[in-house]
Amino acid sequence: MQNLSFTVKKEAKKSRARLGIIEVAHGKIETPYFVPVATAATVRGLDQMDMEELRAQVLLANTYHLHLRPGDKNVKKLGGLHRFMNWNKPLFTDSGGFQAFSLGYGMEHNINKLGNIFPENKKTKTEDIKEKFATINDKGVTFKAHHSGEIIHLNPKKSIEIQQNLGADIILAFDECTSPLSSKEYTKTAMERTHRWAIESLKFHKKKAKKTKQALYGIIQGGEYRDLRDESTRFITSLDFDGIAIGGSLGKSKNDMHNILDWVIPSLPKNKPRHLLGIGDIDDIFIAVEKGIDTFDCVYPTRIARRGTLLVTPEEGGSLKNKFRLNIGNAKFKLDKKPVDRTCTCSTCRNYSRAYLNHLYKTKELAYFKLAALHNVHFMLNLMERIREAIRNDSLHKLKKKWLG
Amino acid sequence: MQNLSFTVKKEAKKSRARLGIIEVAHGKIETPYFVPVATAATVRGLDQMDMEELRAQVLLANTYHLHLRPGDKNVKKLGGLHRFMNWNKPLFTDSGGFQAFSLGYGMEHNINKLGNIFPENKKTKTEDIKEKFATINDKGVTFKAHHSGEIIHLNPKKSIEIQQNLGADIILAFDECTSPLSSKEYTKTAMERTHRWAIESLKFHKKKAKKTKQALYGIIQGGEYRDLRDESTRFITSLDFDGIAIGGSLGKSKNDMHNILDWVIPSLPKNKPRHLLGIGDIDDIFIAVEKGIDTFDCVYPTRIARRGTLLVTPEEGGSLKNKFRLNIGNAKFKLDKKPVDRTCTCSTCRNYSRAYLNHLYKTKELAYFKLAALHNVHFMLNLMERIREAIRNDSLHKLKKKWLG
């Protein structure tokens, strides 16, 4: 029984970057790939016809959100997630473990998993303890639903059952994500819990895997601690997962994250795809690809789009310094007839000017959110295409230099 | 100089309905036609690529809104409204006169032009006087901008100048719209003002019409009073307008509106197109087409879409009784695999179920607004296509009976 096959087409000479193809029940994914996040069965601002237009190869939906609304059992009755959202290509679902962090510790300490204070709440200090929506122990996670206050329990069995009801091609083991503010002791406890949950997740997955045709990824935890990451890598790779995800706290700085990838990746089996959870910054993608990551997912491109931030290539002035961003609400764009990015072939750039987008953003017109999300997702998918092409042509280092300087 | 040509292709035998073609600088409009409203240069929830997909022939944008943001002078600098919004087919702009009513008297008395209390404010009594955002006298209208508090003056000269800057194919004379609550005396005063403004609008339009290639419609006022409507019809038809619009209060009931059309239309020249301002209910459209109206505009289909109301044909249970509507938020659609309307060929109905739309609506996902607006606008355009076909086949009465019973 093989619900996922992964073929490495080419390995780069000067880095661990590799070109591959993941094949699952609903089709193929060319790697390295950035997986757009369709939280509640829609990439925020777009519909699946837009994703077809963008030739997206795979989407990632959130177990926690879909369990709450419309309910995974309802999705099952409606023929599964692919049919529900009318998306006939590959799908990932996450396990809900990340929400145990983001709605629990993250909410309590007002930080994200890189230890940054949530940008939405810049005025709040990390010390201002907020209401906590999730508590965790060995039996699982108890959530208070963010929109209704309903009490939800998740554990490995339940997470896998939900993901089976949803029916994505690639599902994730239930894990506990820790924060850069967690002590080493707590990070170890959480990692050990994640390992026990990995075994349980695998057990419940295996029972029905022949029927579900799903593939399961295990998640490596261990925070920013080398010995813990080593231990977690050994443990997770010893189990019969179809792919490996790297999760949890990636340290206090980008450098920490790069170190973690250097510790973990050389010990990973070459024949399994590697997913880096929740990462979407352009510099991180270049570096992680060079270090051997195959797939990424992040809400970054659609989230920043909603706040007026559009991505631009180096050809259009994008750089590490400006994070490849422009703020379309800026008054300087009010009379700018150029598209967001003259090198971009997305429908937004082919059809509309910066001036028009500035107007739609300022007047909060609904059309803005679609046009902005479409551009940013296209940008990410196009970047990955350039990266794959560069690996193919042995020019990844050159491309990276062009982008990151 | 002929900036608009109108050809009547066929007149119905048993009613005043007619099939026609309006030709203006940016193309042709087959009539009878429902013109979607693109208030701030976008049909709310959709972009112009969506409108192309819907094969929309013409849109109507609002002078008042565009004067405020992004500013008509800026639109002119950007190459005019067509270029600004990337819409190369015909465009209407209104004159701003309606906002003098809706932000003035309407806001003050909390009613719309049919005398209905604004549905948004059902709990407010008409007697609860609200803040007024517009005041009117012979010199024009003074607005307090709804979003910034900025003071704006409009008069016939300024309205035409703004509309020249925007550059729509068909523009409207500056008028004063009255309410069914207005006395006959006030309605007469406003009508006489509208007549003076009609002459001024025509004068400022004519000065540049050769260059602008715009056509100008005059607006008949006179409220629900037969002698005033007769007087206004005589006056407006005596002037050299390219088309005739019927505006203002259309009485206290649908019956009043039908009477007004019966008074006015038989006295209109047959060779000019006739536009009924701000009407979009399905029964009104059937009746007004039979009485000889060529074009309509209304925010109705997109506004109700945003509130969860989707339009359905008689084949799918739509009727006068349910106003051809279903409420997609209703729990009974949670597991409904059918499209909104099985006879509908729009992208929403081809690709998504009621269950998926129910989910998107309940979770307030951005994709909902687009998919819902797309369906409702498609519904209206498709209805007009059926009406045109029925006039062509001498079966309008049969079609109307099928829809209205």
C-alpha cells in the first residue's frame, strides 16, 4: 500500500536543494512548492476557480476550523472536502495541533511561533496575559471555539478521524507546537507527548489508510534545542510516515531557524518529502529550499494582501530590505498607471493599475481583496516555479543572489 | 453630431414593450437591459473580468462617490473612467442628484424613494429625524461627505463637469429627486428646479459634446402627481436630450409606480431610449418593460447578495410570493448538494453547492461575496436576455405569466 510516492528528479550540486514530484490520490505536486492555505475550505479572498486560473497544484485546509464549521461529519456527508470545495487536485489538512498553540500559549502570551508579538497587537506587551482558548495535557487539547465558545476536545484519534472525514490526500499527525518562550524542560515534555501522539496518529491512520488513500506526515518537534531536535528527528524518522514535517518553535531568530534546518535535514531519509510548517517569508523559502525542504505552507501572502501589502519582484524594486513589499494604500500610488509588478502575468497585473488598486483599497471595496490575494498567491507560486527552474538549470545560487543580494 | 443612436428593432403587439439597440462611443447595448451598478468603479464584490465573463454590456457608476474618491480629476488624469477601471464597453454615470435625496431628505426621514423605511433601520421610526448629510436650494446641493465630513457642492455645471472628467458614454442631467412624503407643493418646486437644471445641464454638456462623445439623458420628475408628471414629460421631451430617464418619487406603492409609467411613457418620443432609475425588483422589471422602458439600473442584486439573499428562477421555486429569493444562510441548506439554481449557467452554480455557499456565508469568507454577487448579477442579465427573446418571439406575456403567475 502506497498512498504517496515521492520521486527526486534532481539534486542540486552546491546545496541540498532538490527537484521532486509528490504523487498522491488526486494528482501530482512539483516540488519545491508553496502550498496556499485554504483555512475554511477557501483561500481567503479567492475561490477554487481562481486557484485553477493560478494553476495551483495543492492547497492546505485547517482541521480545527473545518471541524467547527461546517463540521467534518457534514463535509463527509457532502462527499468529502475535495467535492465540498470543488477542488479536484491534491489537498493537505493540518492536525489541529498548531491551533492548540496559537489559541493556547500563543494567545496567552500574545506571540507567534517565531516569538514575535502578533503584529495585530503591537500595542500589547507580551506580559499582558490574554484569555486562553486552549489547554493541553497528555490526553489531548481542550479548545474553546473562537467564534461560539463551544468546548472542543482534540487528541490523536480524534484529529485523525476528523482528517479522515475531510479526506485530504496528505494529513498530519497530531502534535504539540511550543513557543520560543517555552523552557527547555517544557519543550522536552511537549516533544515526548508529540512522540506518543505520533505513534497513536499512525495507528489510527493505518487502520483505514487502504480505504482513505491518505498519506500521513509525522512532525518533528524539539524547539530550538539541538539535542531535542536530534532526538525528535531520530524518533519520527523511525516510524512509517509517508513524509516528514518540521514544526514547532523555530527559535528566536531567522538564524535559529536556519540552524534547526541544518541539524534536522541531513538526518532525514532522502526518499520522503519534507514539509516546513507555517513558513512563507521569501528569504526563508530560498534558504530552506537550499537546505532541502520540499514544501511550505503559510497564510502570509493572503493575510498581508488584506492589509494592503502586495509583493513585488526584484525587477520592480523588491528587495530583502523592503521584504519584497509595497503598501498599495500609499498616496504615491494614487496616480500610478503601472501594474503592481510589470513582470507579473497575473490577472490583477494584466488588467489593473496601482492607481485602481489604491482606490479599491482606500474605499474598502470587496474587489480589492480578491485582486490583491490573487496577485500575492500568484507571486508565491511563480517564485516557486522560478526556483524549480533554477534547480533544473543549476542556477539556484544565482537566483537567490539576485533576490536576496 | 450624434453621440448616441437608438434603433427600435421590434415593437410588441400586445404591449408597449420594444426590442432595441443603443449605440454609443464604447459599443452597443441590446435593450431591454438591466445595468449593473458599479458605485465606486466596481460592481460590489466583482471585478471587470467577472463582468466580462458575465458578458455585461454596460455598467453605471456613481458621480457623487467617484467625485469624492478617487476624485474625478484624478480619474481624468488616469485616462478616464473606462481606462481607470479597465472596462472598454459602454458606461453610464448618474448625476449626483439622487444622493442629494438619499443623503438629504431620505437620510433625514429614514426612507427610500418608494417611501419604504430603509430595511437596514427597521427599528427606527420615520419620525426619528436623523442627521442630514445634504441640503438643497436653487444654487445646487451641499453635501457633507459620508466618509470624511468634507463639504461638497454640486450644481448642474459641476455635475456635468465631473461627468465629463469621468467620461462615461451616457451621462445624466442634474436633478432633484423627491420623496413620497414630500407635499405636492414641494414636489412642484423641486420639479421646476429640475427643469431649470435640465437646461443648464444641457448647455454645459453641448459645449463639449463633440469632443467628449457623451450622450445626455434628461430626467422627468413630478412625483406621484399626474399633472406634474405630465408637465415634466412635456418639458423634458421638448429639450434636445439623447435619452429620457424617469426619476424621483414613484409613489407610495407599486401601483402608483405603474400609473406613473402609464402617464409618462405614451407621451415620450419613440426614437429615444427610456431609462427607469433605481428599479430592480423582478415584477417591476416585467411590468415596466411592458410599459415601454428600455433600461434599468439598481444596486438590488449585489446588495441583497451581501445579506445572504440569492435569486432563483420559477424552475427552482422562485415566485412573486418569495420574491424569487432564497436565504442561503438558512440551516436547511447546510447539507444541500444542489447548486443555488439548477437552471443557472453562472460560474457559481456550475461549480459550487448551496452547502458550500451556506458555509462561506456563515463563516463570512470573502469568497462568499464574490460568488453570491456573480450569481445575482448573472440572474438579472439572464432574465433580461429571456425578456428580449420573448419580445422577439411574441411571447413576453407568456414569460411574464410564468414568472409572476
